[in-house]
Amino acid sequence: MMKNDKYLKLLNCMKGLGSAAVAFSGGVDSTFLLKAASEALGSRAVAVTIVSPYIPRWEIAEAREIAEGMGVRHEFIEVPGIIDEIKDNPTDRCYLCKKAVFSLVRAFAEENGFEHVVDGTNADDIHDYRPGLRALGELGVRSPLLESGLSKSEIRGYSKELGLPTWDKPSYACLLSRIPYGTKIEEEMFSRIENSEKYLMGRGFRAVRVRCHGDLARIEVPQEDLSRLFDVRLQQEISSELKGFGFTYVTLDMQGYRTGSLNAGLEGGQ
């Protein structure tokens, strides 16, 4: 694998940066990027993780554990609340949030002598609705995985060969993506969503989303898992648990899990 053109291209790209602050969530892409940054740059690479109400606590804990396992310097930036620009969850929420958050990462990099900020955007991401990419471009954030032409499947394959624990981790996204556009965001929504998804993951549903439509929870699981939820006893248990977390109604989306399902209401769909 180490002789693969794309992996070597990635390492050379990282070496050419001189030093870099890696926006690190602990997901598949950012973990693979951090591994490459560590190999290419050594102590001139740092992992930077955002801590905010809409990032699950379990994901922050996983990111900390992964960075420690790599022996990489790891810094945290606290974002204590919801920034004013996104409180009404506008359709360009991702752009506004990325601009605010990556401005903080950029400021950290400049203050600590790191020449570049890099993120885990990959070659597949440019085909999805991702307004946050515009913010990255405006801030001069580099995306070495994209620049190296690495797809999600390739990243998973390399991650497995490198022994990274995230190689088969389901894709995840911040909890804001569970709330429909135009819905006023309240911080208590995040605990409801996080607790519900953590419970369902504990029941064996690895890729799961709980979309928050006011007092209604809309559960999305992969198509192959839908039949499990036709068990009446399991339905009752899940309904009881999610109501205990604060939902009034609990529903199952019969179309199954798919990324960006809340983009369906936008003009032109996804």
C-alpha cells in the first residue's frame, strides 16, 4: 500500500505544507488525514477538535482516545453555545457554521505557528450538497484528501491496512444535521437526539439518524435493518426510551437511512 500513487501523493502533499493544524473529529476521513499528517510532518502536525453542544460527547471522547493512540498533540477549542447566525437553522447553516468554526481553527494555527489548516473533505464530498465547502475555500483551508483524489472507499481501505480503528466506522455528522431547516434551534434538542442515537447504537444499529421534528423523532436505519424494527416488542421498547429522552412521538422512516435526507425539501433536492 505504501507504494500506492494516491497515498504517496497525500504524503507529499502534507510534506509540502511544512506544518498543519488538522481539523479532527475522530471520523473516518479526519483520522486517516491525521495519520498521514503525523507520518509526513511529525511534531509539525497538531489535531484540533471543536467542542460544542452539537457535537456528541461520545465522539469527543473517541477523538481524544484516537489522537492519544497516535501520539499526536491534540488541542480543543470550546464553542460554548449556538452562534447567532444559525439559531434559526437557515439553509446555509453549514456555510455559516463552518465559517465561524474554521475561523477559530485558523486563528489557533496562526497564533501557534502552524502554516496551514487542513480538513478531511474527500473526492466524494464534492458531489453532495455541502455549502460548508465554500467557507473552507474562503478561509484558505486545504483539503489534502480531495487534492489527492481519494474517495471514501479508498480511505476506508487504507485505514484498514494502517490499523486505524475508524476504518469501518459509519459516517457521522454534527447534530445540527438532524434538525429541519427553518426550525429554531434549542440546545435541549441536542441531548434528546444524542441520547436517542446512542441508545439505538447500543441496540446494534450502527448507522442511525434520529431526525428531530419538534416533539416527533423520525428514526432512520439502513434498509437491511428495517425488518428488525417490525418486531412489536422492540418498537415498544424504543418508543418508551425515546419518549423518556423528551420526544412525544416516535416514528420510523420507511425509506431508511440516507445522508442529507433533510435536504429533500430544498429547491432541486440534494
